[in-house]
Amino acid sequence: MNETITKGHFSEEQIDKDLLKNVNWGGKFKLWMGFLTVSLIICLYYYYQQLQNGLGVTGLHDYVSWGIYISNFVFFVATSLIGMLVSSVLGMMKVSWVRPVARIAELVAVAFAMVAGLIIITDMGRPDRLLNVFIHGRVQSPIVWDIAVVVTYVVISALLLYIPMLPDIALCRDKLNNVPKWQQKMYKSLSLGWNSTAKQFRLMNRYTRILLVLIIPIALSIHTVTSWLFAMTLRSGWDSPIFGPYFVSGAFVAGCAAVIIAMFFFRNNYKLKEYITADHFDRMGKLLVLVALVYVYFNINEIIVPGYKANTADAKHVHEMLYGHDSVMFWLVQLGGLVVPFLLILFKPMRKPLPLTIISLVILAGAWFKRVLIVVPTQLAPYYPIQNVPEGWTGYSPTTPEVAITVASFILVLMIITVLAKLFPVVPIWEVKEDMNHKNN
Amino acid sequence: MKNNKGYNLIILFCLCFLAVANVNAQSDWQAPAEENEKLSPFLFDDDMVLEGRVAYENSCTSCHGTPGQDDFTPMSPPPGDPGAEAFQAQSDGSIFYKIKMGRGTMPKFEDAFADDELWNIVAYIRSFNEDYKQELPNMEGVVIPEYAMRLSFDENVDKLVVKIFAEEVPQPEVSVSAYVMGTFGKHLLGKAQTNELGIAYVDVDPTLPGDEEGKINVMVKATKGFARAKLQQDLAMAKPTERHSAIEGRHIWSTDRMAPIWLKITFFVSVFGVWFALLFIVFGLRNIKKAREEA
């Protein structure tokens, strides 16, 4: 299996050179960061408006109190789960081709998980009362569980990014002499005096293994609990016992797509064609086929079962989806964002880097709108009719501040990934070398 | 019998005449002179307009439409738009009288609204007239008694007892209306007049649902001439309601009260267990540092 991955055979110096190349603060980086910063500041202005005037500046109201903020939150949590699938499940199964892309997956996971927590805060009208959730939270409320698991998942993902990176940080410390002082100092303290002793490797492997085991139940529960926020409410469209696995499988689809996009970007910009090969894309594409298949299966269940029983409220929900108010978005998301891409990547040529990345972009966009479809329509179909309220309350459309704040969350993710990918090598150097030695012997 | 036929003809003729006269009269509806000059004892303020608006929307919109929109129901004679100039051209007393007494298809609201509520509606109608200046009665020399009200419930006869005094003197012949205050507005409980002892009795249906202690929030208004008083109070006069959670007995843990102990244990053991492992690793990082010297 290994042979197909890295075609060339490089000397260790060559590998060091290739993979450390991205650790620098080039002009392109500054331009990109500048662009991100300016955009973020513009978006933050809208958040300032929301802080001043409250959630009234959004399109949210008494009926749709969860809009694109919460949809976006679900999307972010979903996307971050890929870290668990790639580094833990595949890693522990000793699927060695994932090793060069595992760090990218972990980067995506950390960035999305960190920002997911922030998104929840943007959905609060009074963020200054955030602490009350911790002080007065009720253990029987899924919202409290959600906070507990999100925080835990961020910490585990960060540790899982950090600990296996120790040898590479040490390499940065030793090799990179022309980076700023503070950066050298940072490598020095972060590398924990890494010296590649056997005992250090043993400890590192032990801690990594504990984390890899821990992260599986945590990751599963983070998204299961997120789904419970909905499923434990007696509302048509949410009242479904398969919501947990449905969300988790959807999460892997979004996450795979995100990782593929990140892989493509790093491969081209950091000139890593020899390390992240076309074969990696092919395999990630196959993984995407697998998870998309599971997700399609759950999607069919979500519609077929309530559609057959057709109890009043559920029937209405299904009708709205299939040919009612939400049907355009529904079919675009289901066919355009899931089924068609899935069918396309069954064919090998479609799993080449460029086509796969384009398809992944479509899937990722579909995944985002899918979350909106899960969150919003249900709230517009309460059991009591919507009446005697302002006309706008029979629908929901996000306002400019809402969209801007949502865009801000994506900008933050890009910033986190960009900075981390500039501070550390995105491909695990020591693991690539280990692989290479292994093969050469 | 012949005579009879003649009479019949005359009667028929008279009826026709009356009918035609009536149609003519309908286009010109005049309140009696005395009523015409009647003035509101209350200054029309925003509160009155607001209350009047609610009453208007509930009782008048169906025929008169929204004032100023000319969207009244077409009928003969036309109800007219209360915001229109012709409508506004009459005196307060005239509007008041017409709402109170009604004519033809215009219902009589005498029983539905107390006088002050009728004035609320007039205030609301007037709020659509920018040129309107309220004319207030000349109150010089008129002494308006200040009412004090006391409410109680006589459970032997299921009656709300309203006592009205002015400076400790019982006030007879005061109109009293009692309401139950609900979440979505007030509901008329009954109307009565005080007797010579200053006491009015209003029937109460004992099966009314109250709160846990059988209390309901009642509001009583008393008016006589220019004097008026209002009192709102919780009175234990209805059936106590035992509140049950809609899912009581069926739920396992989604309770309103404290979380069940097994849930607390599960939650805290898992959270602390995981964090214990994480702290173990974080502190273990020191060991990695120590291990650098190993041979």
C-alpha cells in the first residue's frame, strides 16, 4: 500500500528542505493576511452593531430564533470531526497513506472547532451573560453537554495537533536560523527540549495513543449532542431518533471535502506535489465516496420513514421539503450537493486533484446549506399556527450583519489555518522520513 | 269587511311611507340635542386611545374597516369611515350616542361597553383627526367624589362583593363592571349597580379556573357621572388549578426539577474522567522534557 504514495526517494536533507519551505513570512502571506484582516475588521463592525443593538439587527425572531448562526455552528462542528476520522480511526488502523495528510486534517479540525465555540457566542443577545451558562447550567440540558464536549474537543484536537508535532518543532528549532527571535524562542519552549531519545518517542507515542482513543467518543458525542439539541425537541423534522448518526455521517462528508480543499491548496502553494500525491487525492476521494454513501442512506431514511407514516406535522414537513416552500433548496442540496458529486467521484478521473477539489467545494457549499435546511424550516412550522404577529415572522431571511458575522467565522478559520501552517510544517516531516527509511530497508 | 280592506290599504300606504322616510332619515342620523352636547369627562390621552383601539379592532373593524383607509364594508346605509371628514364633523356626544344606541344594522353597544370604554373608542376615532381639539366640560362648581373601592368574595352565594365609598359614605347607584384579567386581555365577569348601602354584587361562576390557590386577577371599574374608580386585585374565588407537567410520569430525565442522580453521576464522571486524562497528558509533557538527557 505504501509504495503508491510517495513516488520519489529523497535524501533526508531534501525532505527537510522541501517540507520546511513553507515556514516563513513571505510577501504572499502578508498580502493574504492583510486581505483577511481587512475583511475581518469590516465584519467585526457588524458584530459591534449587533452588540450595541442586540439580535434585532439579525433576521431572527420569535419563531425562527435559530438562523444561519446556529446552522453555521452545526456546520463548523461537523467539519471539525474529520480530525477524529483521519488521525484517530485511520491512524489507529495503521492506514499509513493518511500520515502525510493527517496534520492537515488536524489543522482543519482545530480551526473549525475553535471558531464553532465563538459562533455560539454570536448567537447570544447578551454575551456578557455567558458565564451564567456555566454557573446556572442544568445538567439535564443538552446545551450544557454541548458546551462541555465542544470545549473538550478543542483541547483534545489541539493536543493531538501539538504532541505528534514535537519532533518537527524541534527540527524547526534546529534548522530555522533566519526566522525572527520570538519565533525561535517559541520553537525552543514548545519543543520541550526534544532530543529524539527513545524515551521521548515512547512517551510521545503513549500520549498520542491515549488522545487517539479519547477523541473517538468525544468526537462522536460532540456531534451527537449537537444533533440532540434538535432531536430532543418535540418538533416535526427534528423529532427523529436517528439524528445522532445522521449528523455524524454528514459531518464526515463535510470534513472530507474540507480536508481535500486544504490539501489541494497546500499542495499547490507549498509545492508539495511529491508528498501530497495524486494518489492521496484518489484515496481521500474514495473515503469521501464511503462517507457520502452512508450519509445518502441516512438522508433517505429521514424522508422515507416520516413520509410513509405521514402524521400531520411530519407530512407537512416532508411536503415542504419535496415540493413545497423549501423544495428548490432541498433538491439543490440533495442532488447537486450530495448525490451528483457522489456519483461523479465514483469514477477515477474525477478523483484527480483538480476535479476532486472542485467537487469538494460543491459538496462543502451543499453541506452548509443542508444545515440551514435542517435548522430553519422546522421552526417555521410550529404546531400552533403563526398568527397575529408581524408579517415578516412567517419567514426568515438573514440580514447583512448576520451574513457578515457568518463570513467572519470563515475568515477566522482561514486565519487560524494560515498562521498555523506558516509556523509549522503542514506535512509531518519525521513521519515521512520514518516511512522512507522503512521502505529503504 | 269592506272597511277592513280600506284600513289595510291605509296601513300598507303608511308602511311604505315609513320605509321611504326611514331610508331618507338613515342618510341623516341625528343624535338628540341633549346627547349631542354631551362631553367626555375624561381627557383623551394615549392610554385611552390605546384601549379604544383594541375595542375598535375587536368590535368595529368588520364593518367600519380601518379608520382612514376607506375600507368599510359596503352596505346600505354605509357605515362610513370613522377617519373621514363627514364622520369627524359631528360632536363627541353624537358619536358617543350613536355607538351606544345604534340604529338599524349599526349594533347597539350599550350593553357591551361601559361609558368610559365608549369614550375610549371615541378617543381612538378622534386620534385620526389632526384638527381635532377636545372640548372639555366646564367643571367649575362640580364636585367629583373620590371613590374608594373594596372587593371581597362571598363564597356562600358565589358573588363578588363590591363596596363603594366616598369619604366613608356608601355610594348608591354607581355602575360597576367587573372583569377577569387574562393573558390576552380582559373578559367581562358581570355588571351591576350599587344599592343604597353602596354594595354591588356580581355573579361569579365557581368553576372558573384560577391559579394553584384558586385566585384570579379581577379588575373592577366603577363610574357615576364624572366620578370613576378602578381597582385590580387577586381574589380567591375560582377553582384551584393543579398544574401538571405535560410529560409528567412519561419522561425519564427531561424533568423540570433537579436532574436525576444517575444523570448527574454519568455527566460529571465522564466530564471529569476525560479532563483527568487530559491533565495527565498536559502534566506528562514535563516528562518528555526530562527524558531529553537519557542516554
